[in-house]
Amino acid sequence: MIYTSKMGEQMHMTPQQTQKWVQEVLEPAQLSTAKQDFGRRALSRGTLALLWAMRVYVILMVFLIAFQVWNALHV
């Protein structure tokens, strides 16, 4: 859905029209289909360990916050 300049009117577009409009508006380098794929980067063991530690920390904090909210609502 695109808004026109005339008093906020809405113009409905099909997915094909939307894709064509996006390709016309963006420059070729901005399109994801034109970008080069570099693949996944290999990370060191230390970096992977740090990322996993951060994931575990976030999960523990979510449970801790949920527990605190639960206690606050039931007191």
C-alpha cells in the first residue's frame, strides 16, 4: 500500500507491481539480488564461546525478569 500525495489517498498495489516499483526506485547496488554473497565467516573458538555465554545470559535474565514480574503481580 502506497500513499499518494493527494490528501493521503491510498493506492493498492499487487505484489508484482510493488516489486517492479522497488526495482525502479532503488539503484542496482541497493538491491539484494545485485549484492555479492560472501558466505558465512568462520569464527574463532573464543568468539563462539563468548556468543554462547551471551545467549545463556540473556535467557537467564529473561527468566529472572519473568519471575520478578510474576512475584510482583501475585503479592
